[in-house]
Amino acid sequence: MPTKTKKKAAFKLTYATMFNPPEELHTRYDKELARIKASLGQEYGMIIDGKEIKAASKIEHRSPINQDWLLAIFQKGNADDARAALAAARRTFPKWSHTPWRERVRLLRKAADLIDKRIYEFGVVMSLEVGKNRMEALGDAAESADLIRYSCDQMEANKGYVVRMGKDPLKGYTATNTSVLRPYGVWVVISPFNFPCALTAGPAGAALVSGNTLVMKPATNTPWTVRLLAECFRDAGIPDGVFNYVTGPGSNIGQELIDNSEVDGITFTGSFDVGMGIMRSFANGRYARPTILELGGKNPTIVSRKADLDQAAIGILRSAFGLQGQKCSACSRVFIERPVYQKLVDKLVEQTKKLAVGDPTDRNNYMGPVVNRSSYKDFQDFCAELGKSGKFLTGGKVLTEGALAKGYYCAPTLVADLPLDHRLWKYEMFLPITTIAAVDSLDQAMTLANDVNYGLTAGFYGSEKEAAWFFDKIEAGVTYANRPQGATTGAWPGFQPFGGWKGSGSSGKNGGGVYYVPLYMHEQIQTLIK
Ligand code: NAP
Ligand code: MG
């Protein structure tokens, strides 16, 4: 007889489900927070060829939540450390690339499981070093494990990317033709501060599972998260030297990783200017090498007069102000059909005023600080500029009351009446600032939406028929219609593969999707005549 006891459905954390987590998640995060805060200030080395490497210069790693909190000491690595890491990756490439792919899949799945096991540690560390709220931080870690698994799944689904081709119509001979995808060699992954785990683990997982060896360099603001990731690779049993973790300024150790001829391919995720600079320097090598760039965004949301305005309001706010607007997928522009403009703006303003800003490790706060002093200053400069030509509906200022004065807190800022030719309609500010305009038609909205160098994500609210029109016309790699979980944000591997068009990306294929892993391999045709 079938049992009548209802089994509680297991909770699967994604960016779409994170708004109603089970209580246990909070309890465990709080416990880990207390443990980590009691032992701050330790020193961490780089990991090169399996060894802990210390540099002569150090980085005092402080929290954007409170500058008095010294989180840890990290190494200010230099070009020599980059060269040592590349040499280790070169030395280990022959063996790793000839390790059967099923064994590589096994080790990487183990690493993914270790991330899950340490997820609260990852979450707390990301809250402390990035300023992410707890759910965003846990989401980043969970996504990282899933990105690695997705690359493993793809390797399996494609049976190691070995394909029998047709037989040539030869008389008197038999030909077997086989297509194999083979790894390039030494791969460099340079990641940004805002999704330090996922945007290192995603490319690293794909590079490693396909047989490349790896050097990864995190952003200066986020060495700790990526150190934890490196520990998961190490503890999973991935051999010494196959993955290497170096820390230090992009302009020095990062630039060496770009300029060195030992590098066979690179994945860079970060800003447009740095990424394009990297592409140009990287092109100075002896020959062309794969350069996967995942760059910025200036993501629009279009709202039709037929939209459900409650869905639109919540989706827009989540995407505008989640992670303090510092997502490449953040909704930074909103175009609303005039008949519903005022009604939607009223909702947006009312709900923005309710957003709690403060220490992001506190479960009651939705927004934490911005990542560093330079972003904090940018916010003040942009607000000064925006105040001259537009009107603040909310925010427009930094928050310095009480404990907030110790960190980099900015008020969620909505700007109206900014002339449509103002430069900040096209410039990625990467802060909790969203500009809003009324439009006369959906066609006008679409023209404006597409009139930028970027094409990362985009959102729409309206009828289903209009949504089909939106998907067809919008120039972006990740598009959503009628989604209250986030107008332009919240992609998850396997569900919404993530990548951009135009100035937002170079490969035209999205991470966490079916076309991604092959980017890390070159094809060889093997013809054997018998
Ligand atoms: P960033 O300033 O461009 O830095 C990204 C990485 O590049 C960091 O590790 C940085 O190191 C390093 N770097 C800087 N100069 C370098 C050089 N000359 N050579 C080699 N490496 C160098 O970006 P961010 O401020 O960390 O992140 C925000 C940007 O990333 C935004 O534009 C956002 O849209 C974009 N992003 C895109 C995606 C996507 O999937 N398309 C996802 C997330 C973020 P240092 O920190 O040491 O300078
Ligand atoms: Mg930056």
C-alpha cells in the first residue's frame, strides 16, 4: 500500500526560490557567521603547484560592511607568482589532459559536493567580503556547485565529445573519420568581485573538466571566496598544479597572465574597458587564442500598458537593487508606456522606501554596502551629475547614520525625468541607481532599449503576444517576460544559461548552457585509412 505520509519537498536554493527559504537556512548561516567572526584576521597564502605560497607584500582585507573589520591578510602576488603558476599548469597539462574524462568528471563532481558541504562558510565569507545579503551569498555558492555539475553533465551527455563522422567514398580502402574535442592547454580565469564564486567556478569547472589546467585570479576585493573554492578543488583530489590560485592586483599579476605566451586560453569576466583591453593585449601573442569575455550590461526593462504592475514593480526592484545594483544583469533602465507610468512609478517608490539597508549578514536587511571606497565615491559623483538633469524619486545620497558610517552604504536610487540623450542612459554605473522614463509606444521603448553597446539581459512585462514580439526584437542574451522573481536578474545554470550579445560578451554562447563546454576545446579530425 502506498504510504500516506507526505514527504516535505526538499528545498532547492536558486535565485528564483531564495525569497522564501526554510528557517533552518537562517539558523545555520547565523551559526557559521558567529564562528567566522570569532576568528577573523588570519593570513592565507596563494596555492601554486599545491603549495602555500606567501608573497613579500600583503593585502589587508577589510569588509565593506565596516572598515574596522580586518577580515584576513592576503598575498599581494606579482608577475613572478603568475609565471610560477603558469609553469605548474604547463607541467601538469599532459597528464591531466590524458586523464580519462570520466575521472575528471568524478573529481569535479566531488569538488561541487564539497562546495555544497561548506555552503554556509562560502555564504558568510561572501557577505563579509562583497557585502552580499545572506540569500544572495548562499545563492552564489549553490550556483557555483551547479555550474560545475552542469559542465560535468554536458561532458557525459556528449560522451567526452567524440563523434564518428561519415566514411569517405573511397574504392579499395576503408576510412574511419572521428571528430574529437581536445583541451587547449593552460587556461586563465580572471573573475570579478560581484559573483566571485560562480564566475570563477563556472569557467574553472568547464576548463578543468575538458582537460585544461588552470590559473585563477580573483578580484582584489574577493580573494577569500576564491581561496575557499581552490580548497574544494584541492580537497576533491584534483592534482597539485592542475589548478592554481594567485592573488594580487589585476594591473600587475593580472596583466602578466594576459601577456605571458604560456597561456592558451582565457576567460575574463568583468568590465567592458578592462575586458577589451585584455582582448587587445592578448591578440599580441604569436597566434590567435580563445578569449572568452563576459562583460558589462545596461539592462532595460520595458513595461507595456497591459502589464501586471504588481509583478512589474517587484521584479524591477529586485533587479535594480539586489546586490546593491552591482550585478552585470542589474536592471538599470526602465521604459514604461505612458498610460501606466504614474501608477507603476508610485508602486516602485512606495516599495523602494521600504527596502532595508544595513549590515547584510543581518537577515532583515535586503541591501548591504557597495563593494569599496571607489564605488562609494562613484555613487556620490553620479548622484551629483544626475541631480542636475533629472529628478530623484528615491535616494540620491549615501547613508551614514550610526554604524552605517563605517561602511559604504548607498540609498536605493530611482531617477526620473533624465533627458533621453543624457550619457548615463548608456553608461554602466554598477550601483543602486536606476533611471526611469515614460514612452509613447512599445516600439519607442525597444529602440531605446537596443540603443546601447551592451546586450546582456532584458526584461518585459505585458501580454503574451507582446512578449513574443519582445523576444524577437530585443538584442540581449538573457531575456525574461513577466517574471516577478527578477525583471532582468536571477539566471540559473541549466535553466537560464547566461551570456551577452554585442559589448556584453565575446563568444555568443552562454555559461551554464549546452554550447559552453566546447568553447574550452579545439576540434581535431582523426582520419585513419585501413
Ligand atoms: P573589473 O574591474 O573589470 O575587474 C575584473 C577582474 O579583472 C578583476 O579580477 C581585476 O583585478 C582584473 N583586472 C583588472 N585589470 C586587469 C588587467 N589589466 N589585466 C588582467 N586583469 C585585470 O570588474 P569588477 O569591478 O570586478 O566587476 C564588475 C564588472 O564586471 C561590471 O562591468 C559587470 O557588468 C561585469 N560583470 C559581467 C558579468 C557577465 O557575466 N557578463 C558578470 C559579472 C560581472 P583587480 O580587482 O585586482 O583589479
Ligand atoms: Mg572594478
